Amino acid sequence: MGLFNKIKSFFAKQNRQRVVIESPYAGDIEGNVAYARRAVRDSLLRGEVPFASHLLYTQPDILNDNDTEERALGIQAGFDAVVSFDKTVVYCDLGISEGMHKGIIEGFRCGRRIEYRNIGK
């Protein structure tokens, strides 16, 4: 059994839900990154296994979110990485951005349950 399948099996035994985190990134990047980190923490403390592609792919020297083509590449990579996840969690204290809206639509397309949460600004 490969490492991926071992990890998948471990989480299945733990009955922990794998969730896509949707929160804003563009605009107030510093504030939005801090908020996204709080969202990931909130998800972890709920016993979930969160994935926030916008925190991963926008790190320095990975992809440039200000470049339209690189932003599209990052969004698609995020969608592809989570196709079999259990649900999409939308942290909406700061509103719902265009990128978040795309993530919500993709969640529906993949048959994931969509959940909206607030953790405070």
C-alpha cells in the first residue's frame, strides 16, 4: 500500500472529514492570510483535515497571484487536489470573494456538502 493510501486509510479510520477551506485572499493579503490561518485552526480544532490551497500556492516563489495565468493555475491545482474531499467550508466573516464563489461552485460540481461558518473578524 502506497503512502497516500496509508494516509487515506488512517484518516478514514479516524472518521475525520477532509474539508476544503474557502476564505478571501486577494485585496488585503496580510489580513486575509491571517484570517485564513484562523480558519484552518478552527477546522483542525473541530477534528477536520483542512486544505487551504490559497495559503499553499501563493507562498513566495510558488505562484504569483497577481499574474492572471498563474492565479488560474493555482485555482485549478487546488480544485484538482480536493476532488474527493468531504465538504467545502466557507468562512464568510469577510464576505465571499470571486475566488471563493468559484470554489463554492466547484464544491457543488463535485457533490461536496457546502457549510458556511463565522469565526469573527
